Amino acid sequence: MKTGAPSSFATALQRVTAARGAAEVVALLGGLAYLAQSLYYAHADMVSMDEGTYLTKGLLFATGVYRPFQDYGPWTNKMPLAFLVPGWAEAVFGPGLRTGRYLSVLLGVLLLLALWLAARRLAGRGPAAAVVWAMALNPGNVMLYSLAISQVQVACLLAWSLYLVLGDGRRLWQLVLGSLLAMATVLTRQNMAPAVALVLAYIWWQHGGRAFLWSTGAAAILFVLPHALYWPNILAIWAPWLPASLTPFLSAWRPVLNAASVSVQHFDWITRLYVFWEGMRWNFFALAGAVLTWILWPRRREWQSPVHFRAAVFLSVLLVTLTAMHLWAAIGQEYCVYCYTVYLPFFSLAGVLLVAVSFRSWVRRPGFLRQALAALAVLILGVGIGFGAQQALDEPLLNLPIPRTRNLRILPGTNELWRSLSNKFGWSYEFQQQVLPTAAGLLFAVGLLALCLAYFLLRRKARLQWGAAVSALLAFFLLGSLLAPTPVFSGSSLPNDCGLDVIASHEAAGAHLAQLIPPGSRVYWQNDLSPAPLLYIPGAQIYPPQLNHWYSYLQGGDPDQLLKLGYWNEILAARWQQEADFLLVADQYVDSFYANQSLMGDFDELAPSPPVLPCESRSVIHIFRRVK
């Protein structure tokens, strides 16, 4: 049988979707499921500092109060579009969390539409519907794409870029527009720079030199325009990414601040390993699907077409390059280890499209080497998913009741598993929290392999496709994709479901602030949740470095130099407290303000705001008004 022939699974998929419009109906239902979840998370999810900075800085930039990269302005630590796009929306539709999150919901739907269109053109209606459901069944990314942060903006731009450039028969205007959208991802987040080079390389490979030249020229012009507009301070964006020895001309944008950050944390290798596997769980369909694709990668002549081969190579290189880069930037560094999981959704859709583009060409009768690789992949995935799901599995596993025993005799009653193991082996509870879920994952993987091997041995005369190990990997992939909404395959340390309407609570707290604080007042802000409540105070004069909370707060350093670059320290904090008309202080910091009698003598305390987060009673904002 030809290795590129459709499998029984593919044939079944074709039959299910053969009825006219059936696949479209299935895709529409998936889209509605995605939209319903997105709207829920937009209202129910906790608010992060990043959301507040994108919205608040964006509004300041969009309304001309400050310019991106301006001296003595907000810390512009991302490219301009990350702030300007939500800022323009705030300026048009009104400032507030509702505008920012509804914009993200809309971008998420547009992202889903682009993926469906691309998959339908390259793989057919059935796989396109499967792609929609793969996205809808991933609550982690649906949640992330519903927040007012740049992930959904970048992913939407990338999805439409891929739709425009992938495949054959693309018109020149589509390729040029696709390259412009790819460049727009970089003008949103600088970490997407390799994507542009890879998109342009693919255009050359698939569509020829003329299309490449037009696309490269258009992308270059779009890249130059904001750099000319914000020159030269925009160079500060690139300085941390480029080796100092090769770019001495950027030394002016690598200032020596003689100050220490208070937000840097240090993580051991166990934590880094956990974060790696949390990223796999959060993006299981994309990453495990890519591994499955590479194991079953056919010889070039056995691909469905040269177009599919080139698209699969491009998507693979795009996924590997961006994953490796973000793996190094997060887990390989100290600044933000846990950011790895939220970095992957920028581009993990490439893995989703890779599965759709390639699955019809997968090798159907893999040899010994592929079977060995598949068995190894099942074992590694089982162990890794178990280890990464320890926060979801540790309590039910450790508290599993087992019979009490002594000297090989069963005694009346039961005991928790962890207590029995602790009594017998001296294992600590913390050690078992990591070991037992990992062992459970290994046992599941071994059991799945054994089950598939037994089935194939019983049916060996039927000359079944795939083989035992590859079938086990396929089963693992399908089960993991279907179980993505469960705690085992969904992340656990990212923004949490509040369960109540955080948009309404923000609007209530914002209305309270706006009622007590006159327009144009100078406002001192000390919080660690989100600066989004500041959006509701008309014309408030804020101190921009405080928008990033403790991430931009440094110990020591020259105050003027820090302020120029968007940072603050203790000296600046004291200065702003003395000149502010109002102090807005989070509940957890208010005791230190009460203790400062000389400061409190200049202020009256007004009624605090309602809780900014309805599920956090201490998320009130204390309001102090200057009286002298």
C-alpha cells in the first residue's frame, strides 16, 4: 500500500463530512463554543498587571498625552502596536477593561476564522473543522486570547499572514499583504522577528523571486516607518536582544543604572522543568501533534503535493525556531521563567496548521525506527504530562485510600496513600507530590503501549496500519486533545477564573474613583494587581513609571536617569507622595502609609473603592485626599 494513501481514520473523516455543508456546520458549532468560552473568560478572569499597562499606556499614547519611547514617559518595553491598537480602541469606544477585553474577543474570533480558511484551502473541509475544535477545546489559550494583552493580537496577525501566503495560486497582493501582517507582528512584539524572515523565505521558495522582492520591499518599508517616527529611542527595544560586542552603537541604550531590581526571582531546575511541561500541556494539540507529524514524516515524493511539503517544512521551521527562542528567553533566563507558557500562544497555531496540512501524507506503515521513536515519545509524554500536572493530580493521588497493612496482613480501615508511603519509606509529602503524578503518567503510558501491542498481536493477520507504538502515540494525541479542558491537560498557574464579573467590578470601582477624584488631579498609585482602574478617572495626571508596579521599581540609582527611562525608586516615590493630590493605595500596602504620620497629616482618607476583583475582598483601593 502506498504510504501516502488515506488512512482509515482519514477515510472516516471524509465520510462524516461528505454531506454538503456538514463540515461547515461542525466548524460553526466549534466557533460558537470558542466564542461562548471567550466571552465567559473576558468577564470572569482575574486581571493582570500586563492588561492594565497595555490599556493605560495605550490610551496615553493614542490620545497624545505621551509618545512611545518618550523620555520621562511610560516605560515602552514592547513595540508600539502592542499599546497603540488597544489604545485606539479605548479612545474610540471609551476607556475601561470592557473595551480592551471585547477587542480581544473579536481578535480571537478573527484568528479562528483565519485558521479555518487556511486549513480548508490546504487540507479540506473536515480537517478545517477539526482545527476549529482543536482551538475551542483548549481553554488555556481561549482564556489567554480573551485578555487585553498582546498574545491574541500577534496570533491574529500571524494567522491571517499564514492564510494569505500558504499554498499555491496566491496573488501578488495577497503575498504582499501577508508579509505586511507578518511584519506587524514584529511591530507588536519584537520577539516575533524571526517569523518575518521565515515568511519571506517561504514566499521565495513557494512563489518565486518576483513575489519575494515585492513582499520584502513592502515589509521593509513598514519596518522603517515606526523606527523613523520614534528614532532613536526605539533602539532600546533591540539592545537587549543583540550581543553587545557586535552592536557597540547600541551602548547608549544599554544604560548602567547602578540600581537593583526588586522583582528578579531565582528558580531551580525542577521549577524550570515543570514550566516546560506546563507549556506542553497548555498547547498539547500543537506541540504533541508536531511531534507525531515529524515521526510520521514521509519521503518527499510521497507527500500529497509539493505545495503541502513546502508548507509543512515552513510551519515546522517556524514552530521550532520560535519555540527554541522563547524557551531560551524564559526558562533559560531568570527574568520571567513562568512566561514560557504564555509565550507559546503567540505562535503555537503553526503547530495546529502543521497537523492539518500534513496528516493525509503521514506514513501509514512505519518501520522499526519510527515505532521505536513513537514508543519513546509516548513514554516521555506520559512522564512529562504527569509531572507537569502535579498540581492537579497530587491531592487525589496522595489522598487515595488504601487498606492498612502490617506484616503482610490486611488490617481494618484505610489509610491515605501518602501517609502509608511516608511511614514505610520515609518519603516527605512534598517529594510525593512530584513523584506520584509522574509515576501515574508513566504507568498510563506503559499501559497504553501494552494495550495497543496486545491488540495488534491479536489482529496480526489483519495487516493493520500504523503499528502498535504509533497507534499508542495516535491514541495519546487524540485523548490529550479531547481532554484538553481537564486539569490534567490544562495549565494551572496562569490568570485564574474569578467566577464573577470582573468587568462590572472594575466599572463599579472606577465610578467610585471618578466620583471622588476631580479631572486633572495628580494621582499617586501603589498597587500590584493592575493599573486598569486608572482608566476610569478622567484626565488623571499619573506618574508613568508606577504603571508597571514593582517590575519598574529599582533600589538605588540616579532618580533623574531612572525617571527618564521609565523607572522609579524610593526617592521618586517620596517626591510624588509630597506633590500628589490623591494617593491610591492597595489594601496590602496601606499599613505602611498609616505608619507615616508626617505624610498622613497632609491627607484625609475617603471611603475606599469597592473590591476591584469581586473574588478578592482585599482588592479595595484606599483613597487619600490632600488637605494641605
